[in-house]
Amino acid sequence: MPIATLEDHLRRVTRNFTSKMPEEAAFALGRDLARELERAHGETPPRFPAIEPAEIPMPEGRLRIEGSAPVRDGREALFQLGVLLQQLATAAIPHVSWLLDGPPPAPLSSLTRRAVLSSLTAVNPAARFASAAQAAEALEAELGAPAEDAPIWPLFRGTADRAGAVASSAQAGGLSPGWSVDLGNVVASPILTSRLVLVPTADGRLVVLDRVTGRLLLTMRVTSACESSPALADGRLWLGSDDGELLGIDLASGAEPLRVKLGKLVRSSPLPLDERVVVGVVDTKTSGAVVAIDRTTGAMVWRRKRGAVFSSAASDGKLVIVGGDDGKLEALLPDTGKVAWVHEIGGRVRATPALAGGLAIVGDFEGRLAAVHLEDGTRAWTREFGQPIYSSACVTGDVVVVGCHDGVVRGVRAATGEPVFEAETRGPVVASPVATGSRTVVGSTDGDLYLFDAVGRVVTKTHLAVGGTQASAALDPQGVVVGSARGVHAFGFDR
């Protein structure tokens, strides 16, 4: 009796390829095939067999790839493996166009499963897994209970107070290059988890990268354009768009995003608070609102009308603090949107306030850095720089660091506003500084990423892109991830 083949087996379990194979079974099969490729590639001399189900025997139900037709290299077989898994998991008939454009996005049960399949079937061989062993490990990781993927930097500026700093007992002695991925212009700040980097591109794609290697895992077209930095809460990524929508993307299911039309433009970064998401909206050049929606349904909870709001909301757990183009800093009650107090800063406020030590600290377009008491909205101190401030302040220890339009990064005392340092770059600093311990990291439109010490001396300066950077960096224990006009870049900390 002839030995049954993999094709015979697959025809039985998929009703002659007309029905889907359960995802768990498809990924288990993919893992076993990848292990067989790993074995073949490790022989001396190495073999590079193709994935041809009709030629893969299954004696006693076990896979064994022996004399299959050769391919040019191991990555070509990984593409064939990906095509087979795509067919099994979706019941789609493979098409020759997949060789040129790749298969259509597969509606799998999780973002990470979609990412694994996308890496297998990438048209560019360099974007595929580097080896069959790496592919097998990725497929193995998707089997059984989902691996924990803890958020490390889940919000713009890191935390709800938007202070932009992480405590660290180990001093960063410098920044060492890790990886760079060319994606085009990235204005938003990335979200970091223990495994992933999630960042939207300016042309409206959501990109998922491997945190350690920078390998491109997945690209999703989600909107026409985006400069809003996302927020991650309970497995859902919240993102504003230049189409005036707030998107809620379920990372576990990979389902079609929840879309809520809020206005003409949403550049503000969403702030998840309890069962709500708070975000600023632009309706016209002179009007906008601060809006809270229900995180589950997308229904409007409250809307506070005011001038155009590019600023992102900050919260101390009691109040929501947000600036606007009307020159005001407002404190709102998170449950109702009612006004607790209003403080006139003066010029347009597009920076995001940083909350620390009972103060809200924010800059305006007239070059004024102001600190306002959270308790009653009265002014604590003011520092006049004479240069527009787009940059959101970073509070590290007792120092506030902010970038200015004259290309100078300035540090002042958090309690008094007294000057601490001035550090020059060669272009306007639109990005917001972030800090680890007493070290501050910020990009400039001159194209460089700077690491400053506590008195403003340049510890490390690294070139990112000719087109500069407007994006604010994100931090985790591994280092820094930042966008630029060229793409996304990762750096480690030298200790």
C-alpha cells in the first residue's frame, strides 16, 4: 500500500481544501514542517527542499521531508510554507499574484499569529524569518496559551501624568545603535511592549516590529494619515487619525477596528481612563473639543467644546488636564467633563502638560513655560523663553526639560522655574524629551538624536535622518525607540 502523503492528510481534514483547518492545527503543522526544514538545512551538505505536500510522506502520521524538489534557498521554502498555512487557515486558493503582492491579510485570531504568517509570506525575502529555526520558534510560540506581552511604554509620554520619565538607578553612559527600519515618515511616538513595537506611520499604516530585532512583523493600513501617538490599554490600541476618527484596534482578535467619527482632525494622543478614552479634537481652525467615549461601545460620554485641541490630555487620577489653541489650560472632571478650573496660559497650547509635584507644566506658542497648581488652577511660576514651544515638557527629578523652536533644549527647576541649563541643537526641537534617571533623550529637526546629562552636556549624538525628526522617543529597560522622517530606530543604553 502506498505511503500516505501530507496532501492526502490535508485533503481529508479540509474536505479537499474547501474548508478551513483550525488555526491551532495549522500552526502546529507549520511548526513541524519548519522543524523538518531546520533539520534539512543543518545537514552536511545542507539540503534545501521545497514544501510540496504531494511529495512529503507521512508514515504513521509523522512528517518526514526527504527528497523534495530543491529550491534556491531556505527562505523560498519558508514562503511556500506560509502560502500553505494561508491556504489551510483561510480556505483561500493560492494565486500566482501572491508571488508579486503577497497573500491578502489573513483574518486570524490574534495580531501575533497574523504577524507570523505575514513574515513567512513576505514578498521581500529579507523581510522573512532569517532561518527555519527562527520560523519554527515563532510558530511554536503561537501554540497553546498566549505568551504574556506586558506593556512597558503604553502611552504617549509613558504614563497618564505625561511626565515622560522613568526612574533608573543605573546611569545611561551613552546610546548604542540597535536597529533601524525604513518605513517613511513617522511623527507619532511608539508603544512598547515586552515583545513588540507598535507605531503608526504618517501615511496611515500601523506597523508592528519585533522589539529586539526590529524585524517587520505586520503592516496594516488603518487610515489615510496619522500623527496621533497611540495608547495601549487592556489589549486595545487607541489611535487618532487625520480623518477625524478615533480608532480602537483589538490586538488579540485582529478584528476590524472600532471607528468613532469625532471631528475633522484628531492629532491628540488618546488617554484611556477607567472605562473611558479621552482625546482632543479639531473641528475647524479655531474650534474643537475634548471628548470622552466609552471604551467598549465607542458611545459618546461627554464633549467639552473649546478651541482646537491638538494637545493630549494628562491626568493625576482626579482631574483631566488639557491645553488648546484658545490659549487655555483646563481641568475637567473625568466622569462628566465638567470644568474644575480654567487657567489662561496666553498663546496657543499644543504641547501636552506634564504633571508632577502638584503642578501642571506646559509651554505655549509665545515661548512661555508655565506651571499651574493642580489644586486650584493658580499660577506657580512662569519662565519666558521668547521662542515658540511645541515640545511637551519632561520632568525628571527636580528638573523640567523642554525643547524650543530656536533649537535649544532648556532645563529649569520644577519647583521654581529657575534655569538649570541650555543645550543647543542645529534645528527647531519639536519632539518632546524623555528621561531615564538624570539623562534626557530628544530628537531635533537637524536629524540627530541627543542624549544630555543633568547639566545639558551632550553625552551622545546620533544621526537619524536627513529629514530630521518630530517624533518623541519611547523608553524601556532595553533602551530607546524613536521615529524619524526615514522610519523607526532603536538604541540600547550603554551602562
